[in-house]
Amino acid sequence: MSWLTRSLKQSIGKKFVMAVTGLFLILFLFEHIIGNYYLFAGPQAFDKYVGLLESFGYITPILEITLALFFIVHIIYGIWLWLGNNKATPIKYEVNGSKENASFTSRYAIYLGLLILLFLLIHLYNFWYHYRVMDYQLYETIKELFANPYYDIFYIFTFIVLGMHIHHGFQSAFQTLGWNHPKYFPFVKKFGTFLAVVFALAFSIIPIYFYFVH
Ligand code: HEM
């Protein structure tokens, strides 16, 4: 086992963990946006969707714990890698060989990630805690929160940040995993940008809809 712990502590091992957990979290975002779009079909349709998730019995908490672990590992390894980069070189964040080559989203990936973490803590308190622990009605909670323009601005700001984080993370993950063939990598980069824009827009439509339509 020691080769495994040793590799996971090395920079490339940490980047590997970041890549795998990051791609998994993108998959979660797909599931989450599809589920959230039931909101547009009204409270009954949304409750039916949430009920369906709960009907999986033990599988639901197992999936939630797995998701939480992926988030925690992604965050811890991100901070660890960033601290290591800072110590190893006077150039703060290096991608593609030089600081000049690094885009804004890659150079500030750690700060974008920490903003998403702040959002997650607030988001989980608002929705997950109130629903799972306090037994609030989810649809009504969402309606009430998004009636507040400050919340809407905060959420939309985070979705833009999330898009920027994905823009960097998607291509970086492919590079780390060695899936960067010169013929296909330009497509990977374009697809990452496409995903980033789609997620930012698709999530932002929800608070906008609740603010203006409800
Ligand atoms: C307008 C956009 C969003 C809405 C309306 C929304 C709504 C919700 C709701 C209602 C829940 C509770 C579901 C349950 O416990 O069964 C939830 C949970 C959660 N959300 Fe969101 N969410 C949004 C965006 C996001 C984003 C962008 C992320 C990630 C960066 C995220 C991460 C999570 C996580 C990790 C959970 C807990 C896991 C779960 O219970 O499925 N959410 N969200």
C-alpha cells in the first residue's frame, strides 16, 4: 500500500486525485441540474422527483456520502496542491510552462474553488439541512429564498464562478490524465468552455425564473 500513499502525496498523484474527483463532480452537476429543472414543472412534479430519489432506500444515503467524500477530497487536495506549488516555486501558479501562459481561471483556480466552497456551505444549510433535518417543504423554501434579490445575485455570481472553475478544471483534468492528444485536445478545450457556459446559464435561469415569475 505504501506505493499508493507515496504516489498520492506526490504532486502528480494529487493532480490525478483532483482530476478524477473533479470529473465526478461535473457528473453530479448534470444530475443536479436535470433534477432542479423539475422545479419548472411545479411543486407536485418536483416533489415527485425528490420522492423518487428517496425511494431508492439505502442507496440514496450511500450516494450522498460518496458525493460528500468526493467534494471533501477535491477541496483538501486542491488546497494541498496549491500550498505545495507556493512552497516549491516563487512563481505562484504554473500551468503550461509559464505564468504568462496560465489563463485567469487557472491562475486563480484555488480562489474560485474557495468561493464555491463558501457557496456550498450556505447552500447545504439552506436546502439540505432545512429539508433533511428540519423537515421544511423544499419547493416553498426555494421559492422564499429566491424571492430575495440578494440571494439571487449571490447565486448567479457563484454560477459564473463555477463556470470559470469548470473552464479551467475540465481541460486540466484531461491533461493530467494524459488524454491530451494534439489532434483532440483543442476539441476538449472547446467542450470545456461550452460546458462552463451551459452550467453557468442553466443554473442561473432558476433564481431568475423564481424572482420574476413567482
Ligand atoms: C439554482 C441552482 C440550484 C438549486 C435550485 C439547488 C437546489 C438544491 C436542493 C433543493 C437540494 C436538496 C436536495 C435534497 O437534499 O434532496 C440541493 C442539494 C445540494 N446541492 Fe444544490 N442547487 C443548485 C445549485 C447547486 C450547485 C451549483 C452545486 C454545486 C456547486 C450544488 C450542490 C449541492 C449539493 C452538494 C447538495 C447536497 C446533495 C444532495 O442532497 O443532492 N447545488 N440543491
